[in-house]
Amino acid sequence: YKMAGDSRFPDVDSDGSEKSEEMEIVVNVGGVRQVFYGDNLSQYPETRLAELVNCLSGGYDSIFSLCDDYDPGKREFYFDRDPDAFKCIIDMYYFGEIHMKKGICPICFKNEMEFWKVDLKFLDDCCKAHLSEKKEELEEIARRVQLILDDLGIDASESRWKRCQKCIWKFLEKPESSYPARVIAVLSFLFILISSAVMCVGTIPDLQVVDAEGNRMEHPTLDSIETACIGWFTMEYVLRLISSPNKLHFALSFMNIVDVLAILPFYVSLTLTHLGAKLMELSNVQQAVQALRIMRIARIFKLARHSSGLQTLTYALKRSFKELGLLLMYLAVGIFVFSALGYTMEQSHPETLFKSIPQSFWWAIITMTTVGYGDIYPKTTLGKLNAAISFLCGVIAIALPIHPIINNFVRYYNKQRVLETAAKHELELMELNSAVGKAAGSRSELEDLPREGREGPFYSSRIKVSHSDTFIHLLSEEKHYRTRLQSCK
């Protein structure tokens, strides 16, 4: 064997008589030996395996820039990479596409493709979708970790107003940040419940009072409680708006729009009550105020801000639009068909309750949804048979999309728990990495200890440092590649 400084190998003739297309390349990846021919590899010249064909003439420096080791006698290249991923990647040279096997981490597989210099366009569409899902999960974990780090870190260069804004935002938006923040979240939750209860109790006639004109109105005590709740909601919204880092995004957020709809009717009705009488008739003002007071039911949706279960349900319904659309389509077709049949079959009865097909829609709706009020019902034999069939079809139509919707709910709920655990795990790894730096700084001190002292509990506690290869790409700009000895967590 020649030294590492030699520029050529004895395996290759000096006149270059051995053509690259006829060369036989032996690759050993993690113990898996594979033979390739130059004509197959030359179809994808930009890949790492294709570069092996021409690297022999460049010397050791050229070879070891592409592989981990090389045996000139066997002309075998060694790579310390994942053999399972490599078995999938070599399919590109024979079939022109790559399929990722089940059980391989998509992110690790992407890193392997980058190492072998294989473009992602050769990955099949089904595998790309799986990879995109994992990338979204990593982005979500990175976002959560970054939010936690932003909350923990204090930038001394920021102004006092900026630091005050961050404190207010964390105090109102992150109940888990401190005990007072949890108290504020509980108070906000109680105000929502009290306001909703007052709205319902205020409609009881026995608790209403009669004004000078003989009109019924809410009790003054309930009105005062309502005003106090609205004052709390207004103060909370204004403080959150002032302290928000992105005010436009805050104003257009769905939950914040719900907050505005819960607060706005109170002030609009108050304005109409005091100023509207001068601009329009008193009866119109009262009707407008009554319509605005009905909009107070929007405040019940504020509970979703404090309930992860409601948020999960909302997301599951959002992801189940296709299933819900199928359900509505099935019911719409059934309602139209069975209402028309019911109207036709009931026309022969003198006391029929089916006056028209549009009126029969109501009967079909309450029958197919298994409600059955009984205000409209068939009286003929054929009409009853039609009602029985419509009932059975309604049960089937409602039951079919339920399972996918439940699966979406369970999948999203479990995913959120996994993401929370992963974010905490990443924070623990950051703490451990910082502990590694501290331990390395005190290594010289530990080496000065006597040998018998290194076996004591003090020494064990100082050098007990954990390590993990798990990381988030979005939190680091460096490229990292896993070897076959590393695992994905």
C-alpha cells in the first residue's frame, strides 16, 4: 500500500485504460456489501456513489473526502451510515424512485439522502407527505421551545417598556408561567361563567323589574354584575392588545375576534339607549338593543381560551370538514327523497299532515336525525314504511363519518401531548449541554485529584453528564448527520 500522500493507486492503470462505465464499485455500508457498475451510477452523476467512480485517480485525499475508509486490495469503499436507509436509496439507480420503508425516521432518512447527494424529487409522493408531516412537528416543537426560551431570557438591551410588555403578555397569556398568572386565568374563567349565568338568569320573568313605561327589564343587581364582567373583559383585552408583540396578528386572531364580539354589544346597546332615542323611534331602539343583547352568547366561546379540550375539539372539526361535508350531503339527499315520498304517499289520507314537500322537509329532518318530535307523522301504511326506511338510513348516514372524526380528535390530542413532551425534552437537553460545558471547564481540576478520590461520590456527581443526539434543525444553523450507531428519538 502507498502512503496517504501518494496521488495515485496501483489499481488504476496510468493510461486510464479502465473505463469508468465498466468499473465495478464495491460499497460496504454499515456491514451491508453492495456491488455497483459504472454505467448504472453514471445515470446520476451528481450523487456520491457516482463520484466514487472517478475518485480513484485523485488519490487518498479525494477518496477519503467521499467515504470513511477504503481497501485498495478489495477496491471496497466503507461508509459508517444507516444500512436500512441505504437499501432504500439504491432503488433510485435501478427504478428511478425511492420509497421509504416503514420504521425509518423521515428526518433521519432526509439526512441520509443529503449525505448520498440524492435529490428529494426522487422520493415518492406518499413518502414526501410523511416527511412534510414530521417537518411540521419539528417546526412546532422548535416554536414552542423558542417561546419558552424567550420567556426565560431577559434582554438587557431592551427598553423598560419592552420588558414591561413582555411581563404583561406572559402574565395574561401564559398561566403556567407563575402562580399569580394562574390566579388571573382562574378569575377570567369565573367571570365568563358568571356573565353567562347572569345572561340566562336575567330572562326569568320573576327576576325582572318593570320600568315607568311598563316594559320589563333586567334587575339592577344583575345589570351591575353584567357591567362588572364587561369591565373585566375590556381591561383584559386592552392589556393584551397593548402588550402583544404583533398587534395586527392579535386583532385578526379568531379567539380575539370572539372577545370583541363578546364585549362590543354592551357598549353599542349602551350607546343606543342613551343616544339612539334622539335619532330613531323608541321601539326601534329597544328592538336593536334586544338583538345586541342576544349577541352576548358569543362570550361562552371565550371558554375555549382556557380549555385545551375545546381547542382540540375545534381543531378536530376543522380537520374533519370532508367527513362533515359527506354527512351533510347524505342527509340532504335523504331528506329530499324521503320528504317527497312521504308527501306523495300521504296524499290519499283525508287528514294528512303533509301539506307540501317543503313542509315535509321538517318531518324528514327530525326523523333521519332520530329526534322525532311527533308534530308531523304519517298515517298511511306506505307512509309508515317510508318513515321506517328513512329512520334506518338516517342512523347509517350519521354513523358512517363519526369514526374518522373521533380518530382526528384522538390523533390531534395525542400529538399535542407528544409535542409538549418533546419540547420539555429539548429544554432538558439544552440544560445538559450547558452542564457538559461546565464539566469540561472543571476537567483540569478533576485530573488533579488523587486516583483514590476519583471513586468517591463527589467525583461521580461531577462527571455524570448525559448526552443525546436529538436536536432540532430550526434551532441550529449547522448541518448534522447521524451515523448508523445513532438512533432517532
